[in-house]
Amino acid sequence: MSVLRFDNVSKQYSGGHVALADVSFEVAAGEMIFVTGHSGAGKSTLLKLIHLAERPSRGAVMFGERNLLKVRGRRVALHRREIGVVFQDHRLLADRTVFDNIALPLILRGMRRPEIGKRVRSVLERLALGARERALPTQLSAGEQQRIGIARAIVGEPRLLVADEPTGNLDPTLSAEIMALFAELPERGTSVLIASHDLGLVKRMKKRTLVLDHGTLADDISPEDLADA
Ligand code: ADP
Ligand code: ADP
């Protein structure tokens, strides 16, 4: 069963720039997949079409059985609850504690306090952040901040996690740690799609890799073929 499908998707921004041209691919449930390509290749745009920060100019994006063209108005927020999003700059609330930052998506969906506490602490333990729950994001290292961003994205147990250059600001050791965290998600029922221009890092992960080149899908490389790419 596919969790995500792009059918001949094109995106032209107002002003005329074609960011994606006739892109088609499918992500199976439980798959971890990378999207790579030079700066400006269309990686961010592809991710934005999934969490509805942008709309395609042509073609369809399917999330399971849901055609995202038909998701409008109030249903946009409901759709976003099923997708975890991790940003390069993590976008944490600076004046809220680690606990509150991670709890936010659960509060927004009206979950009860005791259940929220349980879920947040469980994620904090998994990401080795247990001692940090009362800290403010600014008191944490860059790697810890990014782990909080990931905790917030996965605490709601989304069907799909998308991450846009999640290791862009981290050194190689921290980047590898963050990638190892992502790699654990498929066995827990969350498919993962990561945009990264860091080809070395992508190759070391040995996962299926989509290559964008000026908005077109130039390659779809299987893990076995990645070494030769
Ligand atoms: P990447 O993430 O691979 O760097 P992007 O998806 O951010 O690529 O951008 C793809 C192309 O679309 C780039 O040429 C970029 O300048 C352009 N672009 C991105 N967002 C917009 C926008 N809001 N309006 C106009 N052009 C945009
Ligand atoms: P990213 O590479 O993660 O998309 P950018 O710094 O390129 O980040 O873009 C930041 C914001 O500016 C995004 O919302 C993007 O859509 C928008 N943007 C990017 N390129 C252009 C452009 N050429 N014209 C207008 N907006 C753009």
C-alpha cells in the first residue's frame, strides 16, 4: 500500500519559475526515502506540496486514498496532523520549555493532559532528552534542539514524516545520530521522506533516493545501486 503518490506533478510559482516539472513517484508504507539534488532543484517545493504549504499547478498528490487537491479549509489542519514536519531551523518556540514544545501538537488536537504527559515523556526518553524537559530551547545545543524538533514531529505518531535539510546546521557526527533516529521510524509505522543536498550522507544511509535536477525527477535509485551513483 502506498502512503504517498505524486502523479505527474508540476509546480510553477507566480512569476513564472518552474520548480517541479511532471514529477511522479510513490512511497510505500514503511519506506524511508531521500530526495536529493542541487540547491534550487525543487526539494523544498516537493515537501511543501505534501504538507500543503504550496499547491501543485498540475497533477495530483495522493496521501493514501486522499487526493490533496480536495483538502481545503478546515481540513488542511486535520491533514497536517497526520504528517510530521522537521525543518532545518527546527522552528521551536523560544519562550516555551522543551516539554511544552513537544506537547503542542497534542494540545492542538485536544488530547487529555495525563495522556499528553505520558506521550511526551516517552518520546523524550527515546531521544535521550529526558533530563531536558524543563529547559528552554536556547539553553540546548544545536543537536539537542534538532532532536526536540524531531520529537515534536513524531509525538503524534504520524503516518509520514517529512524533513527538509534536517542536518543542514549539524556536524557529521550529529548528522549521523539524527539520521539513525529517522531510520528507526519505519518499523514504528511512520514512513520517512528526507530532503538533503548532502549526497555523502545520503549515500551512507543506503536507502532509495530520488534525484531532482532543475525540477525534473532525474533518477530514482534503489539502495543496491546507490553505491555506484
Ligand atoms: P531546493 O529546496 O531544492 O533548494 P526549492 O524548492 O526551494 O529548491 O526551489 C526550487 C526553485 O523554485 C528555485 O529556483 C526557487 O528559487 C524557486 N522558488 C521556491 N519558492 C519560490 C516562491 N515562493 N516563489 C518563486 N519561486 C520560488
Ligand atoms: P528553502 O531552500 O528551504 O526553500 P529558501 O531560503 O530558498 O529556503 O526560501 C525561503 C522562503 O522563500 C520559502 O518560503 C520559499 O518558498 C521562498 N522563496 C524561495 N525562492 C524564492 C523566489 N525565487 N521568489 C520568491 N520566494 C522564494
